[in-house]
Amino acid sequence: MSTGLQTASGVVVSTSWVAEHLNDPKIRIVEVDVDTKAYSEGHIPAAVGWDWSRQLCDTLRRDIISQQKFEQLMGESGITPQTTVILYGDNNNWFAAWAFWQMKIYGHADVRLMDGGRKKWLAESRELTQEAPKIQKTSYKAKTPDYSIRAFLPDVQAASSRKTADLVDVRSPQEFTGEILAPPGLPETCQRGGHIPGAKSVPWAKACNEDGTFKSPEELKTIYGGAGITGQKPVIAYCRIGERSSHTWFVLKYLLGYKDVKNYDGSWTEWGNLVAAPIERP
Amino acid sequence: MQAQEYHERKEQLAGWPVKIVSYRLGSTYYVSVHNEEPGAWIVKCEGQTLADAESKARRQAEEALAKVKRTPPAAGCTSVPGF
């Protein structure tokens, strides 16, 4: 039985592995898409859908969801602390990785990503349904939040000015240089273009193959090591709003095994709008 | 239900390299347009025929992409003492 990419931490599963575990009661499959309508078009049988814009963000505080909201979401999704959660989504798992990162902040033990995400499942013509699964609600108690995997502004300021960590900018090269303020066709959400001084540019997509699956650890080591992101120092990944960088955070922490990796979810929408913050171009 | 006729191809729209993804679910065709860098979904449209879904998606994507402002990158670092 194929389990997908062989990783030391076993956090990536293949589409075929998921297809073989659709009825496994120990597993909960969850779809999280950029396109929040995609789930209702058709999803993996028994998968629940999370809307990142409402259920994985506190838009009032501009924050991740609170522990209470997290526990509520898990309970409504039929997840217990012992459940193996398989996350997948569109855009090569951007927001699936965002959900993964939040689940790790709140201490969920067994979370995995489906390699290739929704795109690969569709391309392989695997079974889909529009039926919402019948969920037996649970009572979920999260662990104390682990903010060692989350970078806040002071961490990033120290990384930039005192080189306390390697900064990796995972946006497109044109966002990095300041030529554009947001991915082409998406709303501009910052005042200035450029990047955080000292950051290295490694666009998130370099970690993926054309079919959406992750590249091998050897290839990834060459890509990130070649940019000076070796894991010898702590690493902070950032993008525009923190979802692409949660993908890179996942790659660095779980596929390359770097010990100290943080996702800066404030990202360019915080730094690029910050009064008096230095920026670098190109 | 399964996705049928899944297809991806690369093109230029409004001067930007994009990927056009199409597939059919049941009797509905879905077409999405993604920027090539960084690979983000821009628009997605549906229709009863592939041509109908694709023409809507192309039109909406072109409108969105035409609005992108390009700024020639300036060299140098702006720094603020004491920051």
C-alpha cells in the first residue's frame, strides 16, 4: 500500500492512500480551498469542508482563530484529539497547509496533507460527491497554543536587523522585487512593494512538481540550501497573508526536518503597510 | 461522480502568463484561470458547454489582469534609524 511521499514524520499521504481509507473511522478528511465554493461542487466522499475566510481566521482581530473557536470547529467536524486528520485543498494545498499549521499550534497530534491536493484527485478522476457527510459531533479540548511555530512582528524585526533567523520570502519574484503588489489578478492589499531586508526569495511553488505533489527531500534540500536556507539557523517564512508561507513552513519543518521554522502570518500585508519599516528593492 | 476531461494548458492573457484548467463534473463544465506566478486562482466560471465556461473565465480573467499595476523596481533599501 502506497503511503505517498516517504517522510520521517509521515505527514504526507498519497491520493491512492486516501482512496483506500475513505471509510476508516479513525480518519477525518477535510477540504480547505482558496476557492471557497469548490467544496460544494464536489468533494472527496465523507470529507468535511472548512471555509478559510470564515472558519480559520478571526477577521475582527486579524488573527488565527481562538482556542475556543478551534475546539468548536474540531467538535463540529467530528474530530477528537486521537483522530488522524487528512487535509487537502486547491492551489496545491495552500490553505490546507494553513489549516495544518493552525492545528499544530493547537497541538493536534496526527495531521497529514494529501500530496497533490484537490487538483491531483480531480486529474485522476477519483470519486467525488456533493453530499455533506453526517457528522457525530465531539467535544474537543485543544492543547495550550504552541507559538514557537508562529512569528510575530518583533521576531521578524530581529531577524531582519540582527540576523537572528533566515527570512524566506515565498511570493513570486515580481512581488519580491516590488514590481507588483499582489499576485496578478488578485486585490492589492499593501501600500508598497518590495521585501523585508535580508530576505531570500524562494517562491513556494519551487517545492512542487507539475502535478502538485511535493518534490523529493533531496530536490528540496538543493532548492532551499542553494538559497542559503539550510536550517542551521532558525527560519521565518512569509508571503502576503501567510497561507503560501504556511506551505513553505510545512516543507521546511516536515519534509526537510528543520528544527526551528516559523510562519509569519502577518506577512507582507503587515510589513508592507507598517509605518517606517525598511524595505528592500529589488 | 468523477471529474472528466481534466485539462491544463498555459497561455498569455492580458500580457500575463496563465494556466487555464478545465474539467466537467456531471453536466457542468468548470474553467479556472490561474496566474503562473505564483500559481494563484484568479477566476472560475461554469457553463453547460466548455466553450461557454471558458469564454466567461477568459473574459473575467482578462479584466482582472488588465488592472494590475506594474512598477519598475527601484534599487536600494529604505532604512529608518532606530527601527
